Amino acid sequence: MKSKILNICIIGNTNSGKSTFLNSIIGKEISISNKKRNTTIDSVVGIINNRNLQMIFHDTPGMIFSKSEISKKKEIKKNFWNSLLISDVILYFLDCTKNNIFLNSDILKQLKKNKKNIFIILNKIDLIEKNLILPLIYKIFNQYKFEDIYPISAKQKIGLNEIINNLKKLSIKGKWQYEKNQVTDKDNSFISEEITRNSLLRNLNNEIPYSAKIINHKWKLLRNNIIIINQNILINKLNYKKIIIGKNGTMIEKIRKFSEKKLTKVFQKKVFLHLKIIFEK
């Protein structure tokens, strides 16, 4: 049986559910899911291997790029466009709970120019009345003339199988890019750093989490299946340290516990996390 392959790019505005979708279909938390803008900075790859077919999903940063929130604006845009251009199919995510749903005209123009297959994904249907779904599909069809429109709930895993089955039909003959047991291009170190970055995003205000970096200083797997992780939180302003620590150390403890719980769930081993704040000019 000859091997087949398909590259899929997941795009959409911030908080449209792209990362939740990727984590749901892969069955593992490999991409940050958070309500704040551009929580995905690097393009994260998720991989599904099904018999002779390898499906490669590229989770991209949200299409809102804010100078005040992201210092790596150019890098994010580069990651976004690279993932888009190397993909065969585009999954364009829309949050159906929003009042004014529209598609980015510049991106649509580029997609049509490159003759990309486009699936419109209406996510979060579990959060709206059922009688609103069909009119919304007709509205998008009439306005943009797309036939492949999928109402889903990535969080509740509703409608995902239909997308996967229809993607399979677009696969082409080709050599696999990843090993058969691989589910992402990111290693455990990257995933653990992202989990702690997500904890910062959830617990602190806008400015600090986006400028802070998480670096693994030590990773040790003990014989009794316990993982010890030491991470450095790198900050570029000295006054951030006091904020991250919080009154009597309550904030950094909250951040540590949230991250530690997630790490234990993802790696299926008991994780003990130690955090240290380092100021870098």
C-alpha cells in the first residue's frame, strides 16, 4: 500500500478555537489554548497517522498581530505565512458566537491565488442556539461562495470526524515526513515550557506574559517515574519580579501549581516543578 500525505494549515482569529481543535484531534495537549491574543507564537505541528496516510496539521498564530503585546511580530507573521504556503488544505476557523463574522480579504485573495482547498470551520456551536446555525451557514455561503462549511465544537468534539474523513479524500501520494509514532514536531522540553507560559498568560496581566520567556534549566526523570523540572522565567523589566511573585509568594505559587498539574496530565507522570525568576537586560 503506497504511502499518502496531506499538509493542513489551521488559521483564524485569536480565540477561535484552533489550538483546542488540534489538541482534540491529536488526543494530546501540544498547543496552548488560551483566550488571550497570539498565545501560539511558533507554528505547532500535530500529526495523525492512519494506516498509509499521514496528516500534518500546522497550528498557526492568530491573525491579529499587536505591536504592544507581541515583540516578535515579524517572526509570527513569517511562521503564519510559511505554514499557509506549504499546506494543501486550509482550515479557516470562525468563532460562531461573534456578532460580526467575516473573513480576512487579503488572506482569501492569497489563498485563491495559490489555489488552496479551503474548509470554513464554524466553531463553538455548543455555545449558540441550534436554530442559528443553519442561517449562519447560508450567510457565509452567500457572501463568500464556499461550499465546504463545517459547524463544529472543538471543545466538545462535535463534528470533528466529518472534517477528518473529508480531508482524507484530498490526500496525495507521497513519502511521510514524520515517524509513525510521532504526534508533534515539538519535543517534551518545548511542550513543558509552553505549559508554564500558558500559566503566566492565565494568571497575569497582558504585558508581562508576552515579554517573559520560559527556559528549562533542568529536566530529570527519576526511577520511580517522577519528573523533576527546573524552569527559569526570564523577564526584561526588574519590577515584573515583584508582580510575578505576588504578595507573600502567592502568585508564583499559583502559576507553579497550575503548570505542575498540566505537566503531570500531559506526561502521565508525577511532575515536581521549580520556578526561578531571572532578570535579563
